[in-house]
Amino acid sequence: MRNLANPFTLRERGIMGMNQRNFSYIGRYNDRALYPNVDDKLKTKTLALEYGIAVPDLIGVIRYQHQVTHVFDILAKHNGFCIKPAKGSGGKGILVILHSDANGYQKPSGDYVPKDEIIRHISNILAGLFSLGGTADVAVIEALIEFDPIFDGLSHEGVPDIRLIVFQGYPMMAMLRLSTHASDGKANLHQGAVGVGIDIATGKAKRAVQYDQPITTHPDTGKKLADIQISDWQQLLYLSAGCFEMSGLAYLGADIVLDKQKGPLVLELNARPGLAIQIANGIGMLPRLKAIEAMDRRRTKSIAERVDYAIKNFNN
Amino acid sequence: MYSRAPFIFFVLILVLIGLGSIYYRHVEMGVPLTAGEQIEIWQIEAQLEFTGNDAAVNAKLTLPTDINYTLLDETTASPAYGVHVLRDELKAEVIWSKRRVQGKQTLYYKASYKKAVNPGTEPAAQGSPELEVWPEPYQGSAQILLDDAFNKSGNQATLVLQLLDLLNSDHQHMAMLLSKYSKSEVLVQLMTMAEMPAMLVRGLVLEGGRRNQQLIPLIKAFINDAWQIINVDSATTLNDLPILVWQQDSPSLFDVEGGRNSKIFFSISKSSQSGLLEANRLINRDDVIDFGLYHLPIDQQNLFRGILLLPIGALVVVFLRVIIGLKCSGTFMPILIATSFIQTELVNGVIGFLLIVSIGLVIRSYLSHLNLLLVSRISAVVIVVIGIIILFTVLAFRLGLTEALTISFFPMIIMAWTIERMSILWEEEGGKEVLIQGGGSLIVAVIAYLMMDNVLIRHWAFNFLGVHCLIMAVILLMGQYTGYRLLELRRFKPMAED
């Protein structure tokens, strides 16, 4: 029993469990009919453009198998790019190419990918290998994000992204996800990525965890994690709050990256965001969820009002 | 916000229906609660012998109407006789008839009885019977004996005990009465004089392996608002051996018109039978609303035996995922694996599963280099799985490992999907995640198998359909469980410390 937490202590600290998330928040607030808004990245992108939400540029879309070979016409105009399945989940099936040269296409790991491999990857995407339920899919090609120099030395291969939980349009909890050697460049915490809890009010790092255990430095680069201060934090909060109107989902995870030139961009939205963010922040999210649920006239508030509320109230 | 009341109400209704149906099946229909429960069945053969007078014969045998026993079946054996079994509310009898009979005749009546599951209560005695006064000095002696017993007793029950004591004592008045009347007659007379309803009946002591038995005289008395059978010879109201009251309210046990030298013998044999079979046999006959599946053809019954185990498996999966928080690949894949474990036995099943999946993964990793579309690749994996199964079956057969032949019971499409999922998981999340999810699936499958293979659970799942209402209620309740999962307590352990 020494390895188990006392459930009453957890409840007291407002930690939300998976069952409660599924039943009381996702099941209750997220209308199933709206899921395609976030599960289909192409649709998310279209919506984002309509609502003025900043997203990475769309280079091209491959819809049918016979178009696959034409992909190189599109790619020729761009040095680095990223191929994603529109309906992928959990970061599956994302192929990132940093630049292309005579040797072929180079991945962040430094390996070169032959043309065949790119054709096979796109075929897999179209066949639905990465999509939820194995349905046929389309491949989305996006411009590469040039990530902000503030993250130098903080990430191994992958792009660091900021996950915000937005409830009823209020940014409620945030975490910076840094890929590591152990996570193989992926930003999923259960695979060994580092989660850094970020103070909603200031954008400053609070604490960091890897494999659910607190750490102080990045395991690969040794850089101190407590010094992190995310730039453009206010703008990032506005961006995440706006995702509520855009998607219609009341309990939402927004994955945001910082581009060197364009600032914060919404990479993808998630209707079933995980719970690890609580461990990264060292606090439970239930008190904040309950505070928002208890508010009057919360639906009439503007984005600015909601962000102000979050900054004032979620500052610990 | 919505109200929980309709939900709670629905769950309550399910629980009530479930419990009600289980109660009905067990108490009213006698379906036993455990699988191997045996009940005792007595087969009684009455053998009626007489010599024909070269004339028409009507032979009548009174049949028992004892409500404490249930008649299971009856047959008669009597060459060239017309046979009628007459039964109504008051009496039951069998009548043999033949126009012309000569010489020695033997008629057989056979019946099987079991103890009634839920005997009704006999109507209470209607006042005390009329007293037939015996001639003196017997009536006087009887009065003295009764007064003696009455003075030494406090209530009806002790009075009966006193009378029985007297009956077997060497009291001089008793000796005189017994010189003219039988013990039973004396007791009935004494009880009637005491205004206790009592009557002479005759019954059969049910003891297996007895031949040439006769009915024994018994007294049926209404003591303390219930009918009791008193065996005068054993001088007790407690019956060690069960007694079937055969003759009651009818003047004669048997009656042969047109025959002489008539005699009757009974032989009794005891056998045990599955309580379940007997209960269901009765249901068929009574044609009441029943919740059993025994009317269906055997094929369908066997099909449902399997299908009705699935809710058990579903319950296990829901419990392990919602309450424990175990990860497994595919929601109900483990149940299907568990159903094949039932065919293969556990150890063979687990070995077979691991073999098929691991070899499948190796071949699948080659297929992934061929750059195939998803549907073709899965179809190819299906064929590979079939190939693996055939290979192992043939190999096992050649090596004489007959236990391993059951490997063919694995659902092939499910296995193919499992391999495909695991393979993708391996490519994307690494071998560790494959072990976690594969191991999780296997644990769920093994637990589900252990539940589904349990004799008692199988018995309940098929014979008490109400159990499924209860399972449904539990699953619905777990569907609204918002507490922590067991494994989350470990995951969030750092959050509970400071």
C-alpha cells in the first residue's frame, strides 16, 4: 500500500481522475458532434482561419492515392515541411523533414529519408493507418515551425509545445512539453517527455516532472528548467481562449508552439486532453474547474475578460 | 444539469427484476443454486396380483395425493388391459379393466416421486370428527386412559406424546383395548375423544432397495395447526425415514371386481438425479412463464451457454478498466480471447496466444517493408494467422501433442487485428508499450477466463437470467463512477506527498 496514494488526500487536493474527467467533463460538456472540429486537422485549420486563430501555414493536401506522386511538386518549393494525418491521434504518423538536399529528405534525427519512404508514409496515412478507427484519411502538409530560440537546449529533436487546458473558454492550466532522448523526440509525457508546469498568470516555469517524478534540469541537455519564461504569454493565452469559440468544445486541450517569426501558433486541439498536466503543475485542476462552473454569466464574457479572470485567479 | 433520479430508478428496477427472477427460478421452480446439486427420486412399483374368475375385471388402485411429494412420471404395465388414470382434486386412482380374465394376473403401476420443492399447506381440519362410541368396557377403558394422559400433559403436543407412551406401555386398560383394536385405531379413538382431529391413513416408508413392502398404518393428526404424520409403531412424531402417504380419505387401497386372492406389494428404489434436470422437466410440463432456455433445441441452448458468458466477461473488462485502470488493446478483444481459452484450457491457451502473436509480429514486421495499403496488409495478416494455426496444429498432431490441437479455436480475425495493433504500437511507442498493453490484455483475458470457466458462474449465467439484470445494473453504476482508478492512486502518488 506504500505505493498507493490515499484517495481522500487526492480528492482534498483537487486531483481529477480519468473517470471523473470522462464522465463529469468530457461526457457532460463536449458535444460528440463537435469532435470532428478537432479530430480532423484539416477542418481545424479551416475553422482557425475563419476565427482568426493563428496556425502553421498549410502547404498542401493529398486526398487520393493517385495524387501521392505529385507530392514532390509541392515539396520542391519548400525546404522543410511536416506531413501529418488529418485524423491522427496522439502525435501518430507525423513525419517532420527539416530540409531537403541532394541526399534526400533529412529528419530531425539527421537520418535521410528516401522518396519511397515518403510515398509509403503518405499511402499509410490515406489508408487510415494512423486515424482513429482506421478510417480513410487525408495527408496534410504543413510548413515547418522554426521554433523560438528561447527553447534552445530544452528539447531533443522534437518541437517543444505548450499544452493549455481551456475550460468554458478560460485558460486554466498550462504545461510546457519537452521531448527527450527517452521519449524519442515525442512530446508525450508517458513516453518520457519532460512536463514543465507553467504559471497561468506569468508564463513562468513552476516545476518539472519526468515519468511523474520531479526534476530540476533537462535530462539530456542539463539546462535548468526553473528559468524558463515563455515569451508572448499574454498573446498565447488569448490564442488558447479563442479556441473555445472556434471548436465549441468546453473542455479542451490546446497545443501551442512558438514560432520564431509568427509567434504562438495553434498546432492542434484535443477533445480528450490527458491528466499529466496536474502532475507537472503539482496541483489538481478540480478547484479551478469548479470555480469556472460556479460562475454566473460566464458565456457572455469576452476573450479578454476570460484571460483577465484566469490571470487574476489561477496564479499559483 | 440533469437529475440522477431516473438513473437510480432504472438501476433499482433492474436489480428488482434480477432478484425477483432469481427468487422465482429457485424457490418456485426449484432450480438449484449450485450446479451439481442432486435430488433423491423414489421409484415405487405397486404390483397387484389376483386370480381371474373367467369374467370381466375392474381393478382399482388408489394412488397417493400427498402434497409433500411431486409426481414426476408414472407408467403401468398390464398386458391387454384397458388402463385409465383418474385424477381430480379429491382422489387419484388407476383403473385396469378387461372383459374376460382367467388365471393368475399381475398388474404393475410404477411412479417416481421427489420431495416437493415448495409444498402447499393442507387445508386445516374442519372441526373434530364425529366420535363413534365403542362398546363397554372398551369405551370406559379408553376414557380412563385419556384422563390419565390428559392430567399428565400441558398441551396438545404433550398429550399426543403421553398417549403414545401409554400405547406402548403395559397399562392394563391399554392391554384390554389392544386385545380388540389395533394400536392405530386406539390412538385415533383417544385423540377423537380429546377432540383432536385425527384419522387413519396408510403410507409407504421410503427406503431404497425394499421389495415386497406393504403400506403401514399411520395416523394423521392435526396438532398445533399443522397436519402431522404419526407412526404408531415407532412411537414418535419425528420421521427418520420419509413417508409417502398413499391412502387417505378412501376406504380401500385396492379393489378387484371379478377376481379373487388379490394381493398387493410395493417395491421401492431410490436414485439420485441432477436437480437442474428435474426442475426443468417439470417446467416443460407445467407450461408456466419461465425464464429458462430449456425449451430451445440443444444447439441453440449450447450457443446461449456461450453467449451468456459474455456479460460476465464484459463485467470483468469494465471493472478492470474503470476501477483498476488496466490498459489493454481493444476493448473487448480480451473477452474473445477468454472465450477461446475456454475451449483450449488456460495453459495451452496462453502459450498458443503468445506463439501466434509473437510469430505474427515477426511476419508483420516483414509485411510493413512491402509498403502495402492497410486493408491488404490486415488481410495478409489474417491469412498468416491461419497459416500459423494450421502449422501448429499439424506439428502438434505429428508430435502427438493432442492438447495443442485446440489452438484452432482462436478467433482469427481478432488475432490478426491484435497483431496489427501491437505492431503499430511497437513502431510508434516502442516495445515497452506493447508489453504493457499486451500483458494487460492477457491479464484481463485470464481473469475473464477464470470467471467464465467457473462452474458456479456458468450455472448461474445460464439458469438464472436474472443475474444478467444484476450485471447490467452493476455495469451501469460503474459507468457513473467518477472516483479514482486503483492505478491512478499510484500514478498520482507524488501529488499526495509534499
